[in-house]
Amino acid sequence: MKRIGLLTSGGDSPGMNPCIRAVAREAYARGIEVVAFRRGFAGLLDNDFMILTAEHTSGIMQKGGTILLTARCEDFKYEEAQKEAIKNLFKNGCDGLIVIGGDGSFRGAQAIAGRGVDVIGIPGSIDNDIYGTDMSLGVDTAMNNIIEAVDKIKDTASSHERTFIIETMGRGSGYLALMSGIATGAEAVIIPEVRYDLEKIAARLKDRYRQGKVSNIIIVAEGASTAYQVGRQLSRIAGIESKITVLGHLQRGGSPSAFDRTLASRLGSAAVQKLTEGFSGCMVGLMKSEIKLSSFDTVFNNKKELGPKLIELAELLGK
Amino acid sequence: MKRIGLLTSGGDSPGMNPCIRAVAREAYARGIEVVAFRRGFAGLLDNDFMILTAEHTSGIMQKGGTILLTARCEDFKYEEAQKEAIKNLFKNGCDGLIVIGGDGSFRGAQAIAGRGVDVIGIPGSIDNDIYGTDMSLGVDTAMNNIIEAVDKIKDTASSHERTFIIETMGRGSGYLALMSGIATGAEAVIIPEVRYDLEKIAARLKDRYRQGKVSNIIIVAEGASTAYQVGRQLSRIAGIESKITVLGHLQRGGSPSAFDRTLASRLGSAAVQKLTEGFSGCMVGLMKSEIKLSSFDTVFNNKKELGPKLIELAELLGK
Amino acid sequence: MKRIGLLTSGGDSPGMNPCIRAVAREAYARGIEVVAFRRGFAGLLDNDFMILTAEHTSGIMQKGGTILLTARCEDFKYEEAQKEAIKNLFKNGCDGLIVIGGDGSFRGAQAIAGRGVDVIGIPGSIDNDIYGTDMSLGVDTAMNNIIEAVDKIKDTASSHERTFIIETMGRGSGYLALMSGIATGAEAVIIPEVRYDLEKIAARLKDRYRQGKVSNIIIVAEGASTAYQVGRQLSRIAGIESKITVLGHLQRGGSPSAFDRTLASRLGSAAVQKLTEGFSGCMVGLMKSEIKLSSFDTVFNNKKELGPKLIELAELLGK
Amino acid sequence: MKRIGLLTSGGDSPGMNPCIRAVAREAYARGIEVVAFRRGFAGLLDNDFMILTAEHTSGIMQKGGTILLTARCEDFKYEEAQKEAIKNLFKNGCDGLIVIGGDGSFRGAQAIAGRGVDVIGIPGSIDNDIYGTDMSLGVDTAMNNIIEAVDKIKDTASSHERTFIIETMGRGSGYLALMSGIATGAEAVIIPEVRYDLEKIAARLKDRYRQGKVSNIIIVAEGASTAYQVGRQLSRIAGIESKITVLGHLQRGGSPSAFDRTLASRLGSAAVQKLTEGFSGCMVGLMKSEIKLSSFDTVFNNKKELGPKLIELAELLGK
């Protein structure tokens, strides 16, 4: 192996930059050049790339986002585009490709794996909804972003005796909302995995009011509802007025946390190793504290679960 | 003077706690007891108070919000309520009162000043819309909260090549939006003080797109519009899609910044001094780096301006 | 079980407070009262305690340190003191005890376990040197404290072209230094687990100088050397001048990270459950992402290793 | 004016980057090119420069340090070097020069002012010891760095009941130590401006011990003593043991605070304006909230004072 391709795809997540750095360093150490494509699969189609040098990856460890840029690329589902991509990889002398991204990105990765190019995926997504890894790159940083924001809101909540509703990201997954609910002691968490009952939540809040506890935090996963909608419903059902924060994209920014940096370093390094060992069509992940490979098929055909224990724990601690 | 009352009123702001601490310490040093009322004027009406001890104010320097709680008190505009308040102050042996809050709170303060009780105000509001002080308590912390959030969003903006619209607080004032626009290099700032022209903003964004600069930050002061509305208009006028963040109450939380802590310490200490010197019906503020007194009338009858230079500067630096 | 004792012992670590909260909440939910002793085993000897109420544990999730205070208690190694402790537990109606702390604290815990009192330990120590858990409470927060500090120093290092030596905690363990070395891309890491060769490090730095890379970060674990000593040696051996930072106790402060809060919540809840199930003389830990019990003997008789892969990774990424 | 030179000199400070950005933007808007020299006066001697483009200054607002690098340049005090510098400025077509730095840097600036080149200084130094400006670039960020560190140490101090001694920077000035003492409620502050009496401090600590307050923070300005020395003296005089933190260069790193970014923007813009208006041999500063010019002579011949009120305030609030 003399050259490998590298791209970041889908939503960006903090940890992508330290991962790019680790891929580059592991590759250098093995005498392999890294052809880094810009804007994910779009750059692969346009043959828009740079050869990563030490200078490119210097000082990026602490930066959020991805220096390679990322984009969604609708075209890539078409056979024709995939052929073009493989042609570009060949043209640049790449016999391997590393894709940092989420589920959707791995579909693209799988489409070209085994057609003369070996492909390894690295899970990058703040939603933590990728099967085959306990944590994806960016999840830990997003969690810290959320709890810092909620902590600030709690300052004002407890000064003012009010109900606050905070909307988190996560697409179909309630992970960020559930875990940040545990980590901030939220009074209620609304996630897509559990049928929620606003009447019951309203009753609990009213009960708390009677006990003199009149500041409340409710965290809503975007996959379950919106903060505005929950606010309107609470007002209608129970006359409880609330203040809204939509955290939005600040969740996916910021300097990567220590955990994300070390995870990124380990996964980036492992991905290069696995490529050189001849693996393809699979993802490196962190399973039970160890680096493990899962085939893309395993990743696609299994659903990551939150686990009933964590849901109970959130319920218990939020009371 | 043997005893003075103290309350925090209106919206809470970071800096209120270090200010409470400074009032308490300055008063102790002069042999004065501090009767701290809970929930602002509401607590004064209900005679809900505690005598501040060193223990109450220990470890509060770094805490956002206010340990005295705050609330808006509609009743306080009525003569009857004001009389009740004065009665309670007398009953507790207070011949002075310190009110930490904003404009609205000072109206209440003025209503009881000069009726046997001396009253001094301390400006606490993240909006920086109080005349008579260059900076109110909480403004600097709010500014830092905003720029941290915008910095995080910029990570993802520059990875993704997108337009982001961020809504800040400030009520009728564009201060937070304008200054955070300067401090983050936002491409456009929309504030109530300046008539904004979305066509022009859209044209500038399109121009930037043509130059290959495809990530943009627009900051909207809540007093001028909402982020959602600006987003819809940009989409309609120019087909520019954008992502929205509503920062909400996270702006007014968090550990007070160094500036807010030292300002709070200076103003809290000065307020007690001024009371003992016989002043009443006025506010202590920071004017041109010095502690100055302004009568409540001066505070009410003047409008704080942003200054044309800062607006030009934001325009220039955002280009 | 109607009542259990609780104490924090040894060095404090961020995560102790959310753990206290989780113990309290899990116990309430089971109708168990928590007798919280102050200052670790010293408070147990002096019978200095409070019955934890919801008010005590409200708002402590985000606070560093421990509201129960902690201390080292030399006396506790004596039989007599241990008897006194058991007497106090009985007097207060406690048939169980939870000890949050490190190795040393668990020695005390073991001494009283099985003498009529069931005892469960929870690992709290920033050093990550406790066998039986992949992560102890406080390690993740300490890691984030360190990388934030190193990131700041890198700003000035890269502006100035200088060598900086930063000393981290960890007692006999190099975990914090090694992992923060990986997470910050440090040029060299000096840890007690690996014989270090300053000549080699000096040669590498000189090599980097020749390549025009003239800012360097060296992280020294306190268990291997001191920053000042390494600085003097580098100066003598190679004429390389350096700037020193001794991070000291700022490493163990700060609001607990998201990881530490959720880990603390899980371990605290599990410890109460295990007590009610009749377990004693063991520690709850996180092993391969799951909550596991290890007997104190297992904890004492095994040494936690860093793993050769991580050491290689640090070497590779720092080049 | 078609071209101006720009350099950062002396110790780096957070705020230099946003200032570089503002200089560049203000200059572009006036049709002026900016010739940016690397490594301060050393780069001016070596004619090591780049023409600043929008790309250079994009995304630097939030970065600590200086993208232009900085260094001390001993040679520059010699006439010969100064002539060389002027020759290089001429060769590059610069009829103006902006120097961002401290006192020492302005000596170099003055040496070339009025010899065919107009020179304006911008105060950048975390020490806040430059006469002619209330705040220098970087001071506010350094203050926030310090108080965050002290807040973390207070967590552990109040868990453990101990005395902590923290050493801050500031060279000959006690500003950082004094103001961070006020902002953290330190029990004692040791600064070069005030003769300190360790016997008195020890007596106060012992008095606090008797009242049951057994955690103490002492802040020492490097200009007055070292943390280690104060620790040894306290131990000898009063048997008080303490823990040491030497904050070192982490004080001058980190993303610039909101205040530093807006100050940097205003000063950078003003410096270009003043150059175009024909001013030379002076510094732009912030005096009483307004941008003011002071001649270098005024800057050199006056000493910035802390003011007795602040010293009293620290004394009062720390009791």
C-alpha cells in the first residue's frame, strides 16, 4: 500500500480533526501517503484533493469540525457516480479508502468496497446511533456542550422558579437527551424510544410546585418532539408556562473533549492498520473498551439500543 | 445605620451573587446588618427575608443567578403595596435599601425612596440598556456566553459551508448582538437601532458565495426580529437556506466573568458607602471606568446609545 | 435495610458530588435513609454526620469536590478506631456503608466489612490507578482540565517557538500524562511505567528544530519526575531552555464532565442496589462498559496497567 | 498610503489575532496593503514577511497567540539594526508601521518613528502595566484564565480544608494578582505594590482556623515573591502547610474573551485610521472607555498605578 484516500462525510462532529491527524501520522509511519478529498464523496467525484502533509495536520487536534469539509452527496447513490469515484481513487494511486462519518456515509463506502478498493469506516456522529461502537466520534463533546448549556440555564431557572424546555439533537436517537438528562438531573426527558405522557409529566411538575420546588428542566430529543410543541402542550394541559432553548448546531461544535481526542486517535490509527492488514467493507469501533471491527452489513442491520437500565436511572434520578 | 435591606429584582444576571457578597462584606465591616429579602419586591411585601451571614455569602462568588431569587412583582406599582414594603423595612429596622436590578426594578425603588428609607440601585441586566453605567452586571458574562456559542457554531459552519442565524437576547437593545457580531466576525448583525435591509444582506451573502466563502453567521437581536423569521425571509428573497439557534436563557447563566465579579464587588461596596453617606434615589454605575452616582430620574429620562462608531466597526469587520 | 452510611475519603475528585446524589436518590426510592459522615473516616470516628435530604443533594450535580468533605485519617488503621467506627454505625442504625474513594480508603472499608456491617466501595480518584474499573470518578474531568490547560499553553508555544514542560498528577500512575499526551499531541511524555531517556528526547527536539518546528510540549507525570528537574536536565544535556507549568490541584477541580456525571450516577445507584442484595467487601466499577463487582482483595492484589498499545500510540502521534 | 507594515512583538497575548484581523480589514477598506512581518522586529530585520490576505485573517478571531509569531529581538537596540529595518520598510513600500506589543516593543517602535516612517503602537500585554491605556490586549482573557483555575482549586480546597498558594504572572505589576484576588475572594493577595507582612497573613489564617474556616487561597504576584517561597515561609513562621500551583503560561493562552476581541477590533481599526491621519510616535489606548492617543514618551515616562481603592477593596472582601 502506497497511498490511501481519506474523507469526512455527513454531519461534521468534533473528533474528526484528531482522527484525520491520527490517520495521517499512522500512515506516514508506514510509508503511506494520504490523499485527502474535500467535501466528502462530492470531492471524491470532483477529484478535489490534497496530499496531507505534517503541516496540514499540525494544530488541528483541538479544533472542532473537519478541515476536510463535509457535505451530503445525493448523487453518490447512483452507480455512475460510484464508478467515477473508483476511477479517481485509481487515478490517484489509492488502493484503500477511509471514510469518517455516519450510517449514510457508510452506505457510500460499502458501494465502492470490494471493487478494487479496500474501504474502512470510522464512526463519526454526535447522535451515537451507529451500531458497532459504544461511542462515535463527537458524542462525548456534544454531551459536554449540552450539559454546559443546561447548567447555565439552571442558574437562571433556580433564580426565577420557572420551567425550561431544552431541545437537543440526536435525529432518531434519544441518547443525547437521555444521558444529558441523567447528567444534569433533569426533571423530565422526552425521547423517541419511550412513549411519553405529558399528563404525567405535568402532574409531576405540579407535585413539585406543591413541594415548593418550582424550577424544572425538561429535555426533549428532536426525534421525539420539539421544545416549542412541548411548551405549548404543557401550557394547554396544565397551565404551566415555560422558556425555550433550541441548542441547535452549537452541540456539534467546540474543541473535542479528551475522550473524543483519544478515541479519534485510536480509531484513526486502527483504521490504517486494518487497511494494511487487508480488511475491507467494515468499520472500526470501540466495543467494551476495545477496538473492534464490524462489517458494514452488521452496522446496517442492527439497531443500537439505549438499554432499559439507563432509562430507569434517568427516571429515578430526575424525581 | 444599623440595618439595610437588600433585594435582587427583574431578570437575574451573572454578577448578582458577587454583588450580594460585596454588599454583605462592606456592611459587616461597618457594623451594619443586611436584611436580604427573597424574590425581589415580592419578598419585601411578604416580609420573607434572612439576615445575611458570612456563611450565606461564602462560595457564591463563582455562581450564576442570585441566591436571593428574583421575580417580577406586578403589585408593586400600587401605592398600597409600596406602603406595605416601607412598613416591613421599618419593622425590620432598615433605614436603607439596596436594589440590584434593571430599569423596572428601579421604578419600584424610586417609589419608596425618600419616604423614610434611603434607596440605592445597582444596575444588573444582561441587556446593557440602563443609562448611567457603561456596563451593567452580567453583560460581560452574557457576551462571553454568546461568543462561545457562536464559536462552536462556526466550527460546523466552516465544515459545512452553510448560513447560520443566531438569535440573542437584549430586549429593546442591540448591544449584545452588535458587540458579539464584532467579537465573532459575523457577516451580518440585525439590531433594532438600525433599519435593516435583508435584500442587501442577501446580496452580500451571494457575493460571498461567488468568492467561494460559503459559511455565514448572522446575529439577530430579539428586539429586531427572530432568527426563524429572518431565516424564512432569506429563503424567500434569495433562496438561501439557513440553520437556526435560539440561545435563550443560557445567555444569562454561567459563572460570572472576571469583569463581572470585579464590577460587582466595586458596585456592591460603593452602594453601601453611598447609603451611609446619606445618598438616596440614585444608582451607582461605572462611567468612564469610575464609580459614579446618577439619580433615578436621570436613569429613566435618558436613552443609552450604541454609538455610531461601533455600528460602523461591525459593518467594516463583517465584510 | 433502613439506613446506610456514606462517606467520601482520600483525595477529592470531580464526580463525588453526583455520586452522593445518586446514592441518596436510589436509597430514597427504596425507603432507605442515608447517614452521611463528614471528612471521611474521621467523621465516622467522631460521629459527625447529617441525614441526607433532597435539599442537601439539590444543585450539587455540577459541583466539583465533595459536599461531605474528605480527609486522610491515619488513626483508622488501628483496631480500636475501627471498633469505634462500627459502634457509631450501629448507634445510627446503619447496617451498610458506602465508601467513595481510592485504594487507601478501601483498606479502611475492608477493615470494617464483615463485622456486622456490609460495605461497598465506589472508585473515586483522578489518578485512574484503581484495579477493577476502567475509569474512576474524576479521571475524565481531570483529563479535560489538563488538555484545556495544555491547549492554552500551545497557543503561546506556537507564537513563541519554545519548549514547555507541564507536570501532571497521577501519583504512581502515568495514565493522566500518557492520555493527555495523546490528546494534545505532545512531543514527549515522561511516565513512571516507561524508562525515559532524556538524551533521546533532546535529540528528537533538536531534530525538530532543524526541521523548523520549534515549539514543543513535554508532559511529565509526577510519578516519574518533576517539570523543574526535567527542565534543568534538558538545559544541561542539550542547551534547550524551557518554560514550566505545575498544574497542581486545578486538575482535580471543576464541574464534573458529562462522562463523570453519568458514571457517578450509575455507580452510586449500583452501590445501593448491591448493598440491598447482600453484597459486601467489594467495589462497584465500570469494566468494559458494564457495572461489575470486584472484591477488595482483587482490587488490592492486582495492578492496573496502561497497555503497550497506548504507549506506542503516544510515541507514534507525538513524532 | 499604499502599504503599511505590521508586527507583533514581546510576549504574546490573547487579543493579538483579532487585532491583526482588524488592522487588515480596516486597511483593505481604505485600499491599503498590509505587509506583515514574522517574529516581531527579528522578521523586520530579516525581511521575513507576507502580504496579509483575507484568507490569512479568516478564522483567527477566536485563536489565542499571534499568527505572526513574536520574539524578543536584542539586536534591535542598535542603530545599525534600526537602519536595516527602515530600509526593509522602504523596500516593501511601507510608509507606516503598526507595532502590537508592550513597553519594550514600543522602544523599538520609537527608534524608527520619524525617520521617514510613521509608527503607531497598540498595547498588547497580559500584565496591564502599560501607561496610556486602562486595559491592554490580553489582560481580560488572562484574568478569566486565572479565575477559572482558582475556582477549580477552590473546589478541592473546600473539600479538603487546606491552604493553597497560587502564583500569577504580571512581571513588576500586581494587577493580575490583585484583581483575581478580588474576583475569587482570595483570603490574601501578595503584590509588589504593597509591602506584605506574612506574620499578619499567618495570624489571619490562624484566626480563620479558629472560626472553623480552614480552606484558604493566597494569590502571589510573580513580581512580589514565588508561591514556593511564600509556602516555605508560612510553614516556618506558623506551621501552616500549603499546596502550590504555578499557573505559568496557561495564563496567556486561550481563546480571547469578548472584551479582548472588541477592544482588539477597536484598537486595530483606530491604529490604521491614525496612521492615515498622519500621526506617528504614539500609542492608541482605551482611556475611560474611549480610544485615545498617547505619545510614546508619555507611555515611557509614567507609571501605571493600581489605585488605593482597589487594594482596600481586596483587603475588605478577602476578610
